[in-house]
Amino acid sequence: MEVDPAGTFARPWGFSFLSEHAQDLALIVTDNKTIIERDRERFGVCADKWRWLPARQPSGLTEADAIARVTTRKERVLWASRLDRQKRPDLLPRIAKKLRRQGSDIRIEVFGSALLDTFGLSLLAGLPNLSYRGVYDGFAALDHDAYGAFVYTSAFDGMPNVVLEAMATGLPVIAPDVGGIGEIIVDGNSGLLLPALTNDDEMAAAYAAAIVRLADEPALRAKLVAGALSRLVNRHSPAAFGDAVHAIFAARESGATKQCPHSARRSRSFDEEGRDGPAIVAQMLR
């Protein structure tokens, strides 16, 4: 669902569905704890049905490898996401202009395409330190070693996969404190977490300052990538994911979840869809 800066639902289809069907659902599973807390407050019913399932994000890097990658200062930072309104690509020219005014030589390279909205690529043209590099076929296809940081912009979010992917490749991440991002990025420890400001000029200035700070402080870059890898292992490794899957769905199979009051209208239950819970768990763990 889409939420505007004031916290109002702009496209409340997801909220409407849960409002109408929460009592009919066996479980409501999401990838971040922030939305669980907010949803429990919004709905006020069936609070025990929400479960946190962290996204699975392995990393083949060791801490030593990650630190070695950020030792050298690099003059490019990476932005890779959807060119949709939610992801705020319109902030990038503002950030680039702030960098130029500070005399920085850092360039922003942009990858992505619009999926849900229309976006005029001309907005990314005309600045020497901002360039559009085209679409990309998955984050793994990008040349991570060419960049000194991953810059993520967003107006609202859950737990963005691309942030986890960037951390797994050893890129220091700069991102706003929206949705569940603050659960994985601890400011100054596993990334740079920026306040979600409503003023675009102030937000762009915060990004520019963070980009320059990272470029100028090799010790900070090393600290952030080490902290990010540690946090990924603890929360998003295959082992952590497997433990979470088992805890959620094994509990469901054993009947440990509680039922909230049903309305007169009734949909098919979890059990009526097929008594194959163990098979589902096994498939998710592969």
C-alpha cells in the first residue's frame, strides 16, 4: 500500500483487504517488524496472527574481503532501483547539485526502469555528475567494485531487497529511515541512516553530506561494511531464514496459533487449502 509523507494511505488496497479478511487468514507474514507494530495498532484485532519472516540474503564475502574492497576511495556511487515515484528518483538531480556546490568529485550512476509509474529520463540529464546507465538484470549483474557506496532513496518502504543485496556485496549503504530500513541499518554501525525529511532540499543536502563523509573517511567505510555483514548473518542468513520459517509454520501445524473472532462470512481456511504444511516448510528451506 502507498503511504504519503503525512502517513495517509494514498492507495489503501492492501489495508482494505486485511481489514476485510484478517479474521479469515491463518497467518499474516511480513519481512519487517515495523509494519507488524503499525498494523497491530491500525487494525486492533487478530494481533497474534502477524509473523516476522526475514528475507533470505546470503553473502559470500568475508569481513576481510569486504573491508579490502572499501579501502580505496572511489569517485562513483550507485543508485539502482525502480524509477517509480515511491523510490524518489526525482531526488537525484537535487543530490547531484548539492554535491557540485560542495566541490565534490563524486558522480551518481543510476540503473533502473519505471514499472508502476511513468518517469521522464530527461530529469536525469544535463548534470556532469549524474548519469543514467540503463536497466539492469538483477543486482548481481552490476559492477559493485566500481562504486564507493550504494545510495537508496524511497518515500515509503518495507524491507527493500536491494538494500540487503548491496550490503551483501560489501557496499556501504546510505538510506532513509522509512519502513523497516532502520531494522537492518543501524546508523554509523551497519550503514548511514538518514532522517526521513519532508523537505526535498533538506533531504538532498543530507544525502550529499553522507556521500561526501563516506568518501572522505575510509575507517568509517570499513566499519560500516563489517557491521552490515554481521547484521546480515544474524538476521538474514539462510540459517536465520530457516529457523524463522520453521518457527512460524511448524507452530501453525501444531495448532499453536490462536484464532480471532470470525465474521459470518467465511473463506477457506489454511487447513482446507491442503494439509501440506510440512511440504511447504521443506520447499521454503531449499
